[in-house]
Amino acid sequence: MTPDRELLVGLLKSAPQVRNEMWRLDPALGTKAAADSSEALERFGTRDAGVRLYELANLWLIIAAEHIHGVGVLIEDQRSWTAMFPLIRSSMELCGGILWLVNEALFEDRAARAAVAILDGAERRLENEAYVGRGSSAYLAAKTERDELVALFRTEFGNASLSPASVRGILMPAPTAFLTDLASRRNDFSKWKGLYGHLCGMGCHPSTGLGSLMRQLDPTKAQLSISDDQLESYMNACLHPFLLALGAVGGAMGWDRTLFDAFHQHTLEVLS
């Protein structure tokens, strides 16, 4: 069944609102996040390692939802189909990263994964600021932040290093690895792995998909077009990872599932 484009746009643009209305700051009693917070307190003397894990997962979820909203805006506009490729790709990577963080079995591994993601981000920021100048205030602030994080994670985990960032021997995977890992764990995700590779090429190196782009050129309008079948494939690859990630974070935090279940059902109806 071909998705109704008006319904699809509304679905995509509602992603941030659904996440925002589900969101609660503190985890519910008896949830995975509450247990992680208590275990962090027992192990490290503070709840920080448990709290930052879900703060990071929620940050990635916010960005993924905004990217999905952006895809809806572009489809509604109908003038720039290729602009949605990097947004879909990024949302898939972010959702894969969320599942990499939240679904790991052991708390110490979940906490270390969050730590290495934060440390890797701090190191990358420092590398970027070095181009501005190693004596600049921005560089010095980034270096202070990076060094403080290394010291903190060494205290918490006993092992943290740089170049590349590592905590308890855990390295930050490349974004592609999130999707590869997810495809290996879930049979229903493997069907989107090939499309992800296509999006990587189309989003970053359009010349690799030149033949496909030529077939999509509408000479009467001097612009690219997209078929209903293609659009359905892109939207499945965009929305289903988001549902998995939203469900994982919401389940771990104990968010009310009413909105999630409604969004999930509406997604299935629009894409069925």
C-alpha cells in the first residue's frame, strides 16, 4: 500500500511532540534507569554514571526526532528530495547509538559506553578548536573539559585513555557500526541495512548514486522526483529505528506508554 503523503508528513512532523510529551526527568520506581541510578550510587558514591547514561540517550533521541521532523518538512515542500537523505541517515545512526547504549546487558558496560561517547565528543571538540588556535580561549576551555572528563572516568571506572578515547577498554564505534550491530541482533532490521548504505552514498557522495539520480530526474520540471515505493522504503528505514529507540528509552525510564502505543499504531497504519 502506498503511504498517503499528507498523513505521512503529519506523522513525521509529530515525532518531537510525541517524545516531548512522553518525557519525564526522573525515572519511575522499579525501572531499569532507577536501578542503574542506584547501582551507580553504590559503586561510585554518586548517581552521576547512571544519570548521564540516560541524559545522553535522551539527547540523541531529541536530535533524531528533530531530524525526522525535518524529513516531514522536506516531503511537504516537495522541492528538495535529496536533502532528506543525510537526515534519514543521521536519525538511523542516532537511534542505533541509543540502542547500543541502553540495551547492553550489564550496567557497568552501559555506563562505560556513555562515558566513552562523552569523552570522544570532548576530544573531537578539542581537535576542532585546535584549528582556531591552541592559545584561544575556546581551545583552552575544551582542553580543560577533556582533561576533567578523563580524570573523572579514571576515578569511576579505573581505566580511561585518549587518542582514541577509551573507557574500560571500550572504544566509540563508528556510526556505521551501530547499524551493523543492530542488524545482527534484529532480523527485522537487516532489510534496512542496504538502504542505509545507499543513504550514506547519496548523502555524502552523490556521484556514487549517479545512475539512480539520473533515473529520478524529471526533465519537464528540471528537478528530481521520488516514487511512492522509494518513499515508503525511506520512511520505513527512518521511522522504525526511531520507534525502537523511543521504546527503549521510554521503557527504561518508565515513561507513559499511551502516547508511544498510539504513535506506533499510527506509524503502522500509515506505512502498511
